[in-house]
Amino acid sequence: MSVTAAAGFRAAGVAAGLKSTGALDVALVVNDGPLSAAAGVFTSNRAKANPVLWSEQALAGGSARAVVLNSGGANCFTGSFGFQTTHLTAERVAARLGIGAIDVQVCSTGLIGVGDERFRQGVLAGVDAAADALGAPGADGSDEAAGLRAAQAIMTTDSVPKQAVATGSGYTVGGMAKGAGMLAPGLATMLVVLTTDAVAEPDALDRALRAATRTTFDRLDSDGCMSTNDTVLLLASGASGAAADEAELTAVVTAVCDDLAQQLQADAEGASHDITIEVRSAASEDDAVVVARSVARSNLFKAAIFGNDPNWGRVLAAIGTTDAAFDPYAVDVSFNGVRVCHAGEPDRPREEVDLTPRATHIVIDLFAGGSTASIRTNDLTHDYVHENSAYAS
């Protein structure tokens, strides 16, 4: 199970006609308490969708009772009409659940510029249908199938729903995510809802969530393109009665986020290789991240991996553009366990490297310190270009 794994949560996923395929497109996640503590991180893109603008304000008090999500339209760059749509959506959820609109988080995903009257009415109808589909608090409606339908309803170009669960000392953390493109860091990546039945204060949830996203979603960089709608939410119901140790809660939330980040990477649009770029012996963790990200964003490197070409020269060219502290003529580079570059010079023959498996591991040793970090990315394929060229058609 995912968002319904933790006690005190219900979910629903319905079809409201926002997708031309008739697929599920509106999801609702409800926190029945007794607590309503919540935290969130949002895109750092200056171009923010209307749901992000609403949710950032609504979450300022550290409370949320429900999350409503739609696919089939991002409701971004849709003017005051689009913000009114978001407000009306929160009000409709609040009216159906008997809560305040301020306690409703709103998330949207899909094509930017979609947000007309048809979209508005579809979302509002979807809210009603999702509310009708919810079981009573504590009833069988809060089950695995309901969580799956919610995860399916937020998919756009995703090929599979993404769910994860982990447990702590007497409590559970569950989550669902969507994302297959525009995966780049900015405190969050695409849409993610995490739920826990632990007893925790909003400040502790915020610290745990930011620590988790820093090393998981923030280090997933499939194409260097940051979304306008990125949102990661963590809601706590307290229904287990188990007070969470903050360090353990952070570890459990991180485990769920890491699982979901791996699933997002594996479902990246058109990708044929899942690439982990590990930087070792950096002067600082920040340096390690900068160096790894420079390679993850190199189209030349990503194209070479697609062609099963262990072109380590493209790695060195990419890391040389950073301001990280290291000597580029002392660097080692390995592809899938074969060191092809040693101290800035050729080492093992390229023919020894096998890049046919989907999993690809690049190790860059800077010999500049004791810090390490990894970035997840994907190769650049014909299918990726085709899918994104036809996205709006």
C-alpha cells in the first residue's frame, strides 16, 4: 500500500474527463487525524503554478487535512482565472469533508496553459466523485486498492504508478509519486504525497522532509528541466499513537523518498539506461553534488551512454566546467566497475566496459577530500526526444 498504509488516511482516484483517454485523473487523500500536522517543499522555479502558490500559503500554519491532485492540466500561466480555480477546488474539497479550505493542499500536473472553464468544471466534478468514492473514516474504503487508484490518477506520461512504504517504531510512512520527465531539483521533484500515522509536530516533519528530499529527489536529475508544479507533502495523522523519534522518522521518510526517486528514475521518458553518477573523495559534499550534476546534465555524455560508448572524455570535459576544488589531471573515472581513466590519462581499454545492462554506475574519484555524493540520471534517447516533441499533440 502507499498513502493508505498509514492509519488515519483514506484515498480515492476517479476519472473526471480531464484526460482524453478516460483514465483516472483526480485523486483525493484525506487525513482523518487525530492530528493534522503537515510539511511541504515546493519547486524553486520562479514560474510557479497556481496550485503551488495556493499550497505554499495554505501550509504556512503547518496543518493539512486533505490533498487533492489532478492530472490532465497543470493550471499554470492561466491567470487569475486559474488561481480562482485552485481556490474553488480547495473550497469544494473543504465543503465535502467539513473542514476549512486552508487545510486543503492542491496539486496539478499536465500541460502548462491548460485551465479553462472546461478544466475547472472537470476538476470540481472530480472532487465530488472522489469524495463520494471515499469510504467512511476507518472503514474498508481506506485500503490498498484505493491507494493504488490515487497513484494512478496522478499519472501523466508515467507508464506505471509509483508507491512505497516503510515502518518505524510503531508507525508507518507511505507515499505515492508521479513523474517521468522534467525531473530536476528544486526542493522537490514532480508530485509526491507522503503520509504517516506517527505523532509528530509540524517543525519535526519539516526538518525530516527537507533532510529526506535533499539526498533523494534533489539528486534526481533526469533532464535538467525543472517543473513549475513540483510539490512534496508529508502529512501526519498521529493515529498510531506512537511518538516518533526525529532521527528515526527522518530515516524512514528518507527511505520512502529514496524508493520513490528510484522508481521515478526507472520510468523516465524513453530512457534505456538508469545512471548513477557517484563522486568520491571530494573536498565537500556540495562539491561532489556539483561535479556529479555537471555530468548528469551533459547531453554529450548522456548520448554516449545511449550508444553504449564509455566516453570518459565527456565526463572530464563536464566536470572541468565546475568551480569544485580538484585537480582535473588527478581524476579517476570508472564505468560499471572498469577504470577507464587514471590520473587524467587512459587506463583500461574501453572494450572491457559493458554498457548493455540498464543499470549504469559511473564513479568519479577527485582525490580532493573525504566527501561523496551521487546523482541519478538517464541517457538521452530517440524515444525521449520523440515523446517530448509530441507531448502537447
